[in-house]
Amino acid sequence: MAKKKAAPKATARKAPKRAATAKADRPRCGLCGKTTNLTKTECCDHWICDDEENYVIFSYARNSCHRNHSRYTLCASHHEEGHEGRWQDCARCRAAFEPEIYVYYGTNEYNFDKLENPPAYEPTTCRKCGKVIRLGEGGYSQSSEGYACWECSNVRL
Ligand SMILES: [Zn+2]
Ligand SMILES: [Zn+2]
Ligand SMILES: [Zn+2]
Ligand SMILES: [Zn+2]
């Protein structure tokens, strides 16, 4: 602990070193880790696969990182709707979706950053057989009476 009186008092703080960490050497998709054919997301400026063209129209396949992020996350929807602030704190996003979808969009694997405190919600169940339906995963029908699972939706009486 040597006394150093010589140093001038108010030197401007040195700018933080630019990420010299080893892992930043190569951009990789924040979702799947690929390092080729990347682009940046408009909503959150993360590296992501530029793979939208791999998607086959109407296939509903979820094999495109870019598409998954832009379709199934609050991050992208928040950005598209032009909301203010962080999507994690956004009341308008919260109001826009039913709780189950809100939680799904905020916590699924297509997110770079997940919702920290997802709200609790009642599971959705099939009005016929009572099976729990995961709204985020599709495969159900919705009518004025409620939701029906895929199997029950396809039974014609
Ligand atoms: Zn990817
Ligand atoms: Zn995003
Ligand atoms: Zn929002
Ligand atoms: Zn059912």
C-alpha cells in the first residue's frame, strides 16, 4: 500500500476493454450455435442463422432459427409492434397474449434472454378428454366452447 500522491486526480475513466474474451472470437447463432450463414436479429441484435429460406411454406416446421425467433418470441413481437422499453417489462406485450402464450413466447428455446419471472397460469385442457393442451406447441382447435386436443378435434361424430 504505497502512497501515490503523484497521480493526477481526475483522469477520464478508461473505456472498458472491448470484449477480449476468447468466446467472442467468432460469431455464432445464439440459438443453435452454428457459425456459418449468420445474420443479426432486428429486434435484439443477436447473431442468428440466416435460414429463413429453408422454411417450406405451410410446413409449420420449426427448423429455422430466424423464423422461430421472429414468430414465436415476445422479443420479436414487441419490436414489431413498436413497444417501448424492454419486452421483459412490457405491459402491452403482457396484455396482448393470453398468459400461457405469453409465458411460452417469453421462455421457449427460441429466446436469447428468457422471461425472468413468468406469471403462473392455469393449464389449458381439452374440453372433451381433459388432456392438458400446450398452446405454444399447436395441435389443437379452439371454438366458443373452449379448446380441444388434436385427437378430439379430428373425431367426427
Ligand atoms: Zn441457428
Ligand atoms: Zn429478438
Ligand atoms: Zn411489448
Ligand atoms: Zn381431447
